[in-house]
Amino acid sequence: MISESQSEKKDMKLFWACFVALVATSFVFGLRANIIGDWQTEFSLSESDKGRILGVGLWPFAISVIIFSLVIDYIGYKTTAMIAMGCHLASLFLTLFAKTQSALYWSVFLIAIANGMVEAFINPVIATVFKHEKAKWLNILHAGWPAGLALGALTSILLGDMDWHFKYAMCFIPVVIYAFLILPCRFPVNERVAASIPYKEMLGQVGGIGFFAFTLLLVLGISQIVNSLSQGAEIPFIVAPVIASIVAVIAGLYTRTAGNWMFLLILMTMGPLATTELGTDSWMPDLLSADFTAAHAGWIFIYVSTVMTILRFFAGPIVHRFSPIGLLVVSAAIAITGLLLLSKSSGMMIIAAATVYALGKTFLWSTTLGLVSEQFPKGGALTLNGVSAVGVLGMGILGSPIMGGLQDLGISKDLQANQPAIFAKVAGEPKEVVFLGEIRSLDEDKISALSPEEKNLLMKTKYPHKKAAFYQVATLPCFMLICYIALFLHFKAKGGYKPQVIGTQT
């Protein structure tokens, strides 16, 4: 018979294995955010191209997280983890040997697929092992995300002017470590499966409308892949809502429900949430280059990530004090303030603004996972990972490219109006950016041919538009705040926030 102390030791070994796996995924993310400038030069990326590369480093995650969430109870957590390890290693090799934009795109795509597999198993494992304190332990688990960001960025800075290939090769270290920790672990049976909740009932938590959202974003993502390969022939936008509607009708008829209204409302917040946190993280070092050198901007990125790591590690008392929904209300309000301050601050005041931003975004993602796991345990891995999938899809397909496109649009218009001669020298071919139409971004090869004086004038035009991106993103947590207040009032009317337990839900 296993003693309680032995059981706790096994639980913590499993926790740390999952934690390091998450660190490995975000290590790549943090390092990539700090070498994107090197990629821009080597692969001639425009701001929109950078947004597309950063986006594909995230949204394909949703393809694997949804697919594996549907089958993970059948194939097992360890099998999923081992496939993720293989994809991580393959993607790292492909990136290091990439010679074209297309090769870079696909190597980044593959690592996002691997990251989705990691998310697919770590969240339900921790929610099952610590089922009486889900919000607390999911917050602590997701301290691994900012920890990996900080370590990745720190690695890039400490290696200084070394070639980006050498820096990127450092990503093998956390991947090998998490593989070493995962392989000897024994994984638990999911809470839903242990309670014999039917698969159909799990699908019913998402319902027809939820599957419409899943399918719409997935088809848009797949369309982006096909369009990038098609040499001009593109899949019409209308295809995505048509396919999503068909899937929604089938899912609705099968489950006999449109979905839980609260789950659907949370889904609506996830694209804005992911762009607020992950989208801004992707661009942070680049956007801060308006006021700081690349190295200094990287240190601010590390500082923000370190603050998040520490706060998530001590999330238990904070979640207890506010409740998950109360914490989301407070966090959204602080995130809005932080983004607005970042858009207006300059010099050292940016440190204070970045601190406020860090305080605001710290608990948004991890507490949302805690909220979903506590309110929808019958949804198992699907509801828990589905919100992450929708968030990353919304950010990767729409949020990050639009952020880059808005920068390109503002810079091009400003340059045309005030420096037309320079614009004529550096304007690239028009590119279609989702919801923004055709934009003439700048050609990096042509920029490199400018005189030092012309480059200086160009930089003075570009930087205000980079700072403005923070202001534009601040509209997203405003929408989130409205949704969170509605949920807060709902729970208050029912006598306060209470986690749901399988067997007692309505």
C-alpha cells in the first residue's frame, strides 16, 4: 500500500516533469522573440512577415491541442509526451538548417505543433492530480511559461553577438531535460474518465456553438497554410464559416446542446487574452527598441517574465483572496492600465509601466484555466485545453498578424506623407493582411542599401508606430473586463464562486 507521503512525492515528481516541459516550450518562444531581428535580416522579413512567423509559432499549437484532447484518454498521456519530444527535436534541426522564408515558416510551425501536445497533457494531468486545488496548481504550473521566456531571452542576451544558429541550438537543453524527467513517470487516469462520465457528455460541455468556434479558427489556420503554398491560388474566406457551420450542426445534433453559456463566454475572451499576453510578449523586445537598445529591451522582457514567474508561484493565497473570477476582473483592469502606460512612457518610466503590465497579465491565462477546470470538470481535457486552443488560434491567425500589419500600415502612410523619396526606395510588394486589406510593407533588403542619414530618418518614422501597438492592444482587455464583470455578477447572484464537483453539477 502506498503511503500518503510516497503518493505526494510521486505527485510532485510528475508536477516538476510537467513544469519543465512547459519551460521548454516557452524557452524557444523567449529566445525566438529576441532573435527575430536576426531572422528579419537573414530572411528579408517585413513587419507583416515577422507577424506571420511569430503567429505560426503559436496558432498551430491549437491543431495539436484540440486533436490530442479528443483522443488523449485513449492513447495516453505518456504517448502524447513522447510524440511531442520527437516533434520538438525535429523542428529544432529544421530551423537550424532553414535557408528560405518557407523553410523557416514550416520549422516554426512544427515546434508549435509540439508545444500543443505538451499543453494537451500537462493541464489535465495537474488538474487530476491536484483536483481539490485546481486553480492554485494550474497557476503554479504555468509559472513555467514566464520562467522559460526569461531563460530563453537571458540565453540570447548572454550569448551576445554570436550567430543566431548557436543561440537557437541552446533550445535542445530544456527539451532533453524534460524528456529525461517525463520518461520514468506514471500518469494518472483523467478525473472525467475515473468518474465514468461518457465521452458524449464531455463533448456536450462544448456543444454546437463551441465546435463552430473550434472549427472556424482551425479551418482559417489550415487555409493560411494552404495559401502560403499555393503560389497565388487561395482558399476563399467563406469556406471556413461554411465548414464550421456544418460541424456545428452535427455536433449540436449529436450532443443535443449548443454548449454551456459560461464556457462559450470564456471562449470569446480567449483570442483577446492570448493577444494581450502572448502577442505582446512576441513583439515586446522589438516594440521596446523605440526607446532602448536590443539588449536593454531584452532585459526588460526578462524582468517582466521574472515578475510573472514569482507571482504565479505564490498564486495560492492570491486566488483564495479574490477567487478565480475576482482575480480575472482585477487582472484585466491592471493589464489595460499597463498597456496604456507602455504606449505613452519613454526612457526609464517604461520600467514602471512594464511592471504594471506584468502585474496585470500574470494571472489571466493560468487563472482562466483554473476557472474552466473547476467549473467544467465533465469537459475533461477538451474544455480545459479547448480554451487554450481558441486563444492561440485567435492570436496567431488574427492578433499577431494584425499587430504587424497595423505597424506596416502606419509606417508606410507616415513615410509616404513625410519622406516620399525614402518610401519610393524601400517600398516592398503589396501584401494582403487579414481584415486590413492590401498593405505595402518595407523591403528589408532595400533598407540595408540606404545611407546612414536615410536610415536614421526611417527609424524616426518607424518607432512611434511601434509604441502605438501597445495602445491598440489595450482595447482587447477592455472587452475581457466586460465579460469578467458579467461572470463575477453571475457568481455573486448565486451566493459566490464555488468549484463544481463531478456528481453535483447542474
